[in-house]
Amino acid sequence: MLMATILTKLFRLTEGQVRGLQAEQRARPGVALEQLALGFRLISAEQAERARGLHGALAVPSGQPKPLGHTLLEAGLADGAQLVWALAEQRRTGERLGAIVVRRGWVTAIQLEMLLVLQRREGRSLVA
């Protein structure tokens, strides 16, 4: 699910293309979605590497709460390029991800607060 979101939001694959890749993935267990996209020439090798990196940064082990970055991407409030930049900024400065995306104007303080309320209600992490 997360890789599908990354492929649609960051690399602008259509929902139909992603569904086709997911169907192919079911027929070929063990082959990563971004590898299939690369094989079908929907993305470049560089893009596949970027997708893997972003997926690694956002992936959440089963049963663990989702980080804010994942929620922002799923909600369409930040795109993949913005999220990659914000995560790098977070690592560099130690600033909270929510503060970064509000400061940059990618989401409003109200939108961020709504996401945080939803995270609390669903028992998700408040820290990215």
C-alpha cells in the first residue's frame, strides 16, 4: 500500500497503472512493486531507488503506529518530493516534521492539528 502511494504521488503513475502492477505482483510473489514499475519502464532506475529510500524512511513495522509523514502522503497533503525534503530537514535540524511542513506552507496549522487529532483517536504516533 505504501509503495503504491509513493508511485502515484511521487512519480505520477495512474491508479490503473498501479493496479496493473499489483496484479502482476500477485502473479510474481517476491518481486517488489517498484521493480515491476522499472521493468515495465514506468519509472527509471533512479526513481526506483528513490522510491525504495522513501519507502524505507516511511515504512512502519506491523502493529506499530504510522508516522506523520506517512499520514501526510496518504492524505495528499504533501507530495513525495516535499516529504523527502522535509525528512532530510528533520534529520539535519531535529525539528519536528509537523513544524517543518507548516513553516514551509505545505499544510496549514489547522490541517496539521486535524491530522494529529486523528492520530490520537486512532492511537497513532504523534511524532514522525
